[in-house]
Amino acid sequence: MIQVSPKNLSATSNSAVYLRVLASLTSLVIICAVLFLAVRLATWAAYPRPEDIANNDDLWRALWTGFRFDLAIVIRANLLGLLISICCIPLPPIASHLAWLLNRYLGGLILLTAVFISIVNFSYIGFFNRPIDSVAYTGLNYGAAAIWPTVISMDPFGMRLLTVLSVSALTLWIYRKVGERIIRLVRFVEVRKIRFFTLTVVLPLMLLMLLGRGTVSTFPLSQRHLIVSSETAVNNIVPNGIVALYYGYKEFEQSKIITPALDPEGREMFTLFYGKPPSDQPLFPQFFTRTPRSGFLEKNPPNVVFNLIESMGNALLLPAFSQGLDLAGQMRQHLNEDYYFTRFLPAHDDTQTSLMSLMVNTEYSAISYSRHQHIPLKTSVANVFKKAGYRTVFVYAGFEGLSNRSDYLKTQGFDEFIGAHQLRERYPTMESSVWGGEDKFVFEETIKQLLDNNEHDRPLFIVTLTVTNHPPYQLPKHHNLTLSPPADSLSTKLQDLPPESLDTYRYTNDQLGQFMSAVKNSRLKSNTIVAATGDHAIRGMSYKSAERLHELSVPFYLYLPASYRPSLQPDTNQIASHKDIMPTLYNAALSKATYLNLGRNLLTAEDHYKTPNFAYHSEYLITHNKGYQKQLNSFGSGLEVTADFLLNEKAVYNDQVPESAKVYSSILDWLTRWQIINQPSSH
């Protein structure tokens, strides 16, 4: 039995110190649980959510599951300190007092971490519409010099920094006061050993082990428990910041693992994707196909320019979303004159992964700066054009060393990589920014490259990548841009974004529009194909849950000279995605060119190559009028896709995801692994 003695209150037994540690741990768990709950409720209140979810059991399930994660993560973080205090019970008093100090300081550190990471996770959800994930770790590769100005450019940064400091001070004050009260209450304890160890050591440890697992079932809490609903907004509030940070790191580390690409595995995926088994010949070449032979293209190979525009979301190009503010700028004329696909999805929500998907057909975003960076891939886009006799050039407004893009893309077949440093040398008036230079000079250099190329030179394949429309949204000083104030409804949609984000969006569209006018007003009009799309949409804007596809959507713009246009008008209202861009350009520009057969030619209704018809985004698969949302590592039940490209999340189908669409990402992974394992490094 435990008795608190009024005698000798100045003395403190080791057992009493242990009880203090146990009480301190209990108080820490309670404080953290209240903190995490407050952040969940703030997230639910601050960001878009389904209107009819208020009485839905999913919300309560999310709060309950989140609470279990809260208990588990705080207990696991403190368990070592508690065990140390138990081990110190039979030791000299100084050991127990050191154990007490260790636990108190550890608790304070956990509190500060919980506050800071909770605010970070809150902001991350507002920007990416998901908790912290592996993209956050990939982004660290950009360096503090680029990340910090980006972070502080967000409108509520000052308020959130003040919140972090205030809440940290408040929680530490509460924690300190609770600790002082624990010391006053637990001063001296007379111990009857058997009951003491039973009541205060064995039973609490058993309870803590149970709460640390988070469940009494066979399997402890894990990543699979983070999904409690088909609603993204509900799932977003399940993990606290620390849990999200942990699983994001696990995903990041897992993405670095390259396992052998087994032939039976690849053959099974081939059969599911194409609806027919491969032949007995080597499998890898069977994933490729050829464009038709064209005597006209052989005699008149066109220049091809592909523009990848930073954060070029399609929603702001649509009057329904831009609320009368024409943010297309000088690009509007060309969107009206040429092919403009409005129901179009990017591959991913971050630049690096979309870039690697488009340029080398891999979702291994870190490949450009990994130990596999020197391996040339046969799935590279630049090599398709090089084999057709083209000179290949990449023009980038950013710094060449970012994610090692310059060296890597040259390894993958680009003859020349022109980044911010080279642009600054060629255009001394160009201003520097956090991410590099100005979009204006990317397009000026591209026009120069095209016009300097005479009829006897090799045709050009040029890829551009812009940076101006990226946080911290710094508009170049020499711009001639005048924007009307946005309507209140549009300002509300900006959520965490500063109003300057609309300025840089319009600026880049103006520069792209001026580039297109320069092409059409020169000899390039008759022999240059130009395409443009966004690397991803604008992140951080507020949308209704049923507008998820609009939130993700990017435009796909395509200019074809008259003699290169198809005989029939393509369906620009079809649903497509990044994976279909290069097959479309190959078929428009190249004769008998061999390329990876995973996307469709959007300029024809005929399915010559039996390529499955679906649009792919890392979170969604869209087939005809059904959308399938990714949850953890699999795609869920179908959601109705309406005519104006909205998701009706009330209409849930029971049919399964088409196998051809479901294995697309796995095929990219298999092809990457096969090439890395089976091809020697070029160095």
C-alpha cells in the first residue's frame, strides 16, 4: 500500500520520484491530447469540407482514431524516460533526481515539438490539401535559401509564427505549474514493495503499453488506420503533425529502395494493362510502340517546343472561377485560336515529380540526385527526338543545380541545358530571385534558339520550365502588368495565398502569350509545334470538396501549324493527363519513332495502339465518367465525374477500378527498376 507521510516532508524517496515521473507523464499526455484536438478542430473549421458531413460517423471516427494516435505517440516518446526512472528506484537518490530532470526536460521538448509541428501540419494541409508527406522531405533538397522565403511569403505566416510562440509559452507554463504541484503533492512515500510494484509499476506499464499500441487487436496502430473515410477533409485531421511527419519520412525512405524488376511481375502487369499477354520475347521492348510512317514528316520535321509552366492551374483560366478577372492575359487569344484541353490532370502535385514523369517516365522523384543519377534511361523523352535527328535543349528559369536537374537531364539526352546562370550572362538585365531568374527571358531565349536555327540545321526539341509563379510570388520589377482588384469571392478562394499570386500567374501567362504571338508572327508559324501545360495547379487555394478535379486540373494547350493538323477536329473536351502529352507530340511530329506506349494520342479518336483510355494523377484515376481516389496505396470506389469536370462524391459505385488504370503507376515503377538494375552507369 502507498502512504503519504506528513513526517520528514523535506526528504524524497526514490519511489516518490518515480511517482512524480508517472504523474508528469500523465499530465504531458493530457496537455498534448488537448493541443492536438484543438488543432484538428481548427483544421476542420479553417479549410473546405463536405457540407453534409456534420452528422456523419466518419468525423467522430476520425477524432477518435486521432486521439488514439495522440496517446500512442506521446507515450512512445516518453517510455524510455519512464523506464529509466523505474531502474533508478533501487539506486542512490541522486540517480532518481537526475531521472526526474531528464523526464521533465524531455517532456518540455516534446511539447515544443508538438506545437511547432502541429502548426506546420496545419499550414501544409492548407497548401497541399493533405498532411505532411514524403514531398516535404523531397523539398528539403531545395535548400534553406529557397525554402525559407517561400514559407514566409504565405499570407498568414506572421500570425502563425505568433501563434507558435504564444501557444508554446502557454503550454510550457501549464506544464511547469503542473510539475510544481506534483512535487508538492508527492514528497515522501512509504512503500510496501509488492503492492507498490503491482499498483504503480506493473499495472501502469501494462496500461501504457496498451495505449502505446493504440489498440487491443492483433495489429497496433499503423499507417492503414489513417484512412477512416472516403472524404479527404476527414482523413486529413486524423494524424497529428508528429504522426504525419513520421509516416512521411517512412514513405520518403521507402521511395529510395530499388528492388529487382522480376520478369513474371512485369508480364502480369503487361497483361493487365494492354488486355493481352506479351510474347515470349524479352519483355521490356514490348512496352514500346511506333508512330506511323509519314513521308511529309520525314521531309518536313517540325520544331517542337514543350512549355512546362509553374503552377499553371486551369481553374483560374475559367470565368466561373476567376470571377470576371481575365488571368489568362495575352495567352487568352491563343487559347481561343488553338487546341485547348480543359479537362486535364497533371501527373503529380509537385514540380520535381511531374518533371521526372514527363521527361523520363518515372515517379522516382529523387532519381536526378540519387546514386542512380548517371544511368541513362531508355524511357527518356529527349532520346526519342535525338534518334529522330533533333537537337535537344532545356531552358530553365531556375538554378541549374536544383535537384541536379542540369546534369541529370543532359544524361537523359538533352544536348544543352540553359539555366538561370547562363540566362543572366546572356541577358544582363535579368533580375535574380529566390528560385533563379525571370520567365520573360526563358521565352526570349527559346525564340532566339528557334530563329537562329536555319532550314539546314537539325530541327529543335526545346523544353522550358518557368519559376516566377512560385512562392514567394515576386513580380519582376520591369513588368507592365495592371490587374483589377479580384472579386470578393475570388479573394476568399485564395485562402492562405497572398494576392500577389494572381499577379505572377497573370505575368507568366502574358509571357507565354507573347511567345506564342512571336511564333505566329514569324517564319516559325509554319514549322513549329508548341505545347504548354502546368507542372501542377495552384496549391493553397480554397475549393469545395466536389471541385477537387478543378483544384488539381491544369490546361493542355497545343499549337499546330496548318499543314500538321489532323484532318478531323480532335475532342478537346476529353479527359486526359500528362501521360498523354508526349505520345501526342510524337505522333504529330515524328515518323516511325519508337516511344513508350503508356499514353494516348489526343489528336485522333482511333485507338491504333490499343492504349487504355484513362487520365492519371497520383491521387486520382479518371475513366470516362468515373473517378477513383487513391487512399494509401490503392484506389477506392468510383466517384461520379460530371460534365463540367466536378466530382460528385455522393455517387459511389461498387464496381472495381479498371485493372489497366490501376497498374499504370506500378508499370512505371517496374520500368524504372528494370532500367536501373539492368543498365550500367554511364560513368
